[in-house]
Amino acid sequence: MEENIELLKEENMNGSSVTVADEQKVSNGYAASERYFENVACPYYPCHKRDEAAQGKEVHLNCLFCYCPMYHLEGCPGNPQFKEKNGRRVKVCTNCTFPHEKDNYDIIMKKIRGEL
């Protein structure tokens, strides 16, 4: 399977529209839906370094919110850091995986609707 994923990543980098087979998308209850999908063929996957990967465990990231819809929010439920750059306060989400966790869909939707 690892070889297939690497081949898909290479094809995606070359502009191919290859998709990952359904049997590769479903693993340990991580089925693709309107709330969750994993794009393991993305050349940037996994976009965040995870402790689980370093320990040799399976890693799953929800790619639905590839770019966090809460980036513009000061009080997001994730764990961003802030730094000063050119006299401005900049949000740094490099170590935040909140939008990529499969169980956080409802929280994210409520937050961007202003319900939280």
C-alpha cells in the first residue's frame, strides 16, 4: 500500500487526476463522508508531523479543512501560537491539528457559524 500511495503522490505532482481507491480510504472506521476524507495521494500528506507517526502508529488526518476556516479567528478552539513579525501579530498554526481530527467537524461548523 505504501508504494501505491507514493505513486499516487508522484502522479498528483505531475497534474494527474488520480484518486485513491475506496479500500485505501477506509481504515479503522475512517470512512470518507461529507464530514471526513483523507487525501493520502496529496504530495503534502501528512501536512502535520504527528507523534503517532514517529511511534510507528497509523496516522489519520481529515483533509476536509485543508486550510483552516478558523485561521482568521482570534479565539479558535485549536492550539495556535502567535508571533510578532514586522510589527504585526501573526497566527502560527503549524503544530495545530484541531481541524484535521475527525471528531471536530461539529465544533468547527458551530464556531464558523458564530454559535460558539
